[in-house]
Amino acid sequence: MSEASLEEVIMPVPEETIEHLDYTFEDMNTYFDLDYNYFVGKAGVTYMFRPNLKWSADVSYYDLKDDAGGYVYGDETGSYFMLRTGLKIDLY
């Protein structure tokens, strides 16, 4: 679990400004309101056919819950499942 934030930034407005630019930075601190839960689960198995020939399989599950309701890129809640397999051949 993680939670982070940033205090409000108060910037002085320069004497000379360009009309279409915003110099206030009033909402900048809201971009750093992080609050999320992150879960990772992993398991694996290896089978040895011979001492120099092995097969392996691993599974991973990742789950992220964005408790802040949206960061800079919106709600980042999601999960995924990954399966990896491999064959290892030792040549010696």
C-alpha cells in the first residue's frame, strides 16, 4: 500500500506576463495525490527431464487499485495475469 501527496505550491506572478499563460499553479498539488493498493502473487514449477534438460512454468498475478480515484492519467485500477514457460538445455 502506498500513499503520497504534495503541499500546495504558491508561485509569485511575474510582473511581465503573457496573456494566455496560467502562472498560478493552483492545481499542481492535486497531481500528486497518490493512494493505491498493489498486490503481486507469483508461483512457479520446474520439471527436470534429465540433468541438462529442464522445463519451467511461472504464473504471476498483478492487481492495482487506485484509491485516489484518478491520477494524472485517470483511474489506473486494473489487473493482469501472466503465464511464462521455458525450456533450458545445458550444453556442457
